[in-house]
Amino acid sequence: MNRDKRQQIFERLREDNPNPQTELEYSSPFELLIAVLLSAQATDVGVNKATRKLYPVANTPQAILDLGLDKLKFYIKTIGLFNTKAENVMKTCAMLIEKHDGEVPNNREDLEKLPGVGRKTANVVLNTAFRQPAMAVDTHIFRVSNRTGIAPGKNVLEVEQRLLRLVPKEFLLDAHHWLILHGRYVCKARKPQCGSCRIEDLCEFKQKTE
């Protein structure tokens, strides 16, 4: 795919959604970090249902530690892998207090040292909470990047690095959200909705659907 096509794709995505947001609900970097931690192999809808009850009760590292492991599990028990996630959340809260004065660090190295935080989670926090150019490649972004030809790659890291290099700079901060939303609602895994897709004429997917 050439540079002009990429430029046009992101111009259209921006035109349709000038201010794209994550679908996870949060009001601070800490709330976002915990929501992303909980979202692994779970839906944003499911995470939001749990955090709507949890955050009014505990939405700081100290408040969650004070809540205790069993009560935390009670609030997030509807989310997959909640036992492991609860333990990681507690350890993360303890580390934030011990090493970062209760604040979420705004750099990859420190974020990735937090229990349960991998590269993808760190990228979401860096991009969404701190507005740094980072690309959290989930299944949606991986699929859209390869299927359209925007930034094909054999693995998640390859796609991430190619997106950071190939997405025009003016779109870099919001590209992560546009691509996720496009993959979630239009360029779906089993049946992409090519007929109603805004970028169908620019996309290089060969098996287009009606």
C-alpha cells in the first residue's frame, strides 16, 4: 500500500470520528490501567459493568489495597480469569505505592514492570492516558492492518512497528482507536462488512464481501 492510500484512509476515519475514544470507562490514568488489566480476554462492556461498581468504592491504589483481595474478587468476579487478575491488581497497587508514590508511571519501562502489565497494556496507557504515540496491537488491529494492507506483519510486534513507521504523523495519536473501532464494528473477523465500509475502495483485501 502506498503513502497516498494510507493518508486517504486515515482522513476518512478521522472525518467519521474526529475524536475517537477507548470504550473502557475511566476518569484517571489509574482507573484506565486497572480497566486495561481486567480487559485481557474479556470485553470492554464486561469490564465497564464491573468497574462501574468497583470505582465508586475504590479507585486509587491505596483504596484497592484497603478493600482487600476477597472484596476485589467480589467486584470483578463476572470477568474472565478474575482470580489471577485480582492478584495482579493487588500487586500492581502495592508497587505503585512503594515505587511511584501511588501514581501511574508514564514510561514503558516502569509500566511493564507492573504485575500483569505487558507491552499491549503499556501501549494503551501510554497512548490513551498520556497521549504518547504508541500502538497497542490487539486482534482487531492485527486483522485490520493485515487485511487492508495498511501495515501487514507476521506477528503483533511487527505490525506495531510498521504502524508506527507507516501511519502519517498527523494521525498517529488516534490511529490506535480508529483501527480498533473499525475492526470491532466494520472489518469483523468472520464477516467483514465491506459493502458499507468507508475505505472499501482503498482497502487491498482481495476477498471482499458484498
